[in-house]
Amino acid sequence: YEVIAVQNPLTSLADDVAATKRALDQMEGQCILVGHSWGGMVITEVGNDERVSGLVYIAALAPDAGESMIDLMSKYESPSHYFQEQEGFIWISKEGVQKILANDLPTEQSALIYATQTAPSTSLPQAKIDSPAWKNKPSWYIVANNDQAVPPDLQRDLSKRMGAKTTAVEASHLVMISCVKEVLDVITEAAGNSIK
């Protein structure tokens, strides 16, 4: 399969959607979209494109119409003390990366993740989805059971609401780094069952 890893600017939902659509324009034929964390918001919106035949959510947000990240997270405890706002963007502390994003990765790896983070705009948590693609497209969901960023109970609730084929993994929020094989297996299954 051809793969494009979209570099979301994280400046607004609209900007991230536009970046993903530009990547779609580079592809030939049908494809699946894979979204991790905030990326679930993006694929939920972009997934309505006729070129998209399936969706894979990895420890991700999967909103319904009119829902925002705040709406989804408000029922669950948030580790907000690890986040700092600066000039309209949100940074996570080095300790926060280790404790809530990468709690199953070596310290050296979490230090690299901290150093290379892209700070999202403070506008992202309020952004709302218009028309959720998971209502019309086959979906897969990987629940990270040890996630400290997106609560596992929220992940399970979202995957159930979507009717997604769900795989649970004993992993942190960065499940695609700590459990590469399990994530790859789900993506490969989704591609094989969606792309004709």
C-alpha cells in the first residue's frame, strides 16, 4: 500500500482537514484514513470524501455531529496540569510526555518526543465536527488500555457508539510506537477489507 503521513499543522481543524485533503489529492484510487488522538477529529471530518473507504482510530477522538474535544473529554478526568498555554498554543511538559503520553516508552524516547512536539492551537478543543464519516464508513478502533491522555473508558465508549471493530492493547497513548505490530495488523486488516 502507498502511505502518506500527513503533517497536521494543528492550527485549526479546518487547516488540518485541508492538509489531509491535499494528501488525498496525491493518492490514486481508494484509501483508508488513520487518525491518532486529535487525528481522529480530522479523519472523522475528511472521511466523508468518496475516495475514503475506511477509517482507523488509534486511541483517538471520534466525535458525533456538533461535538468537540471538550464535549468528549469533559466527563473524564483530564491531566491538564501537564499542559501550558503560551501565545495561543498548548505545550506539554517533559514530565507530562513521560507520564501521560509515553508511560511505556524509555526515557530517551520520551525526551525525543518532548523535544519534537508540535504545539496545537488553543482553538482545537472547541472545534466541532459537521458530519461524522464513521456513520457511513467501516471503522476500526484501537483502544490503548494504559492511556493517560485519552481515557480508555472514553475510547471504549466511542468505539462502541461507532460500531467499530475494536482491538484493545496494553499500551500508552503512543500505542503506535510501543505496539507497532498490533497497530500495523489492524491497519492492514482495514486496508484489506476496505480498499477494492
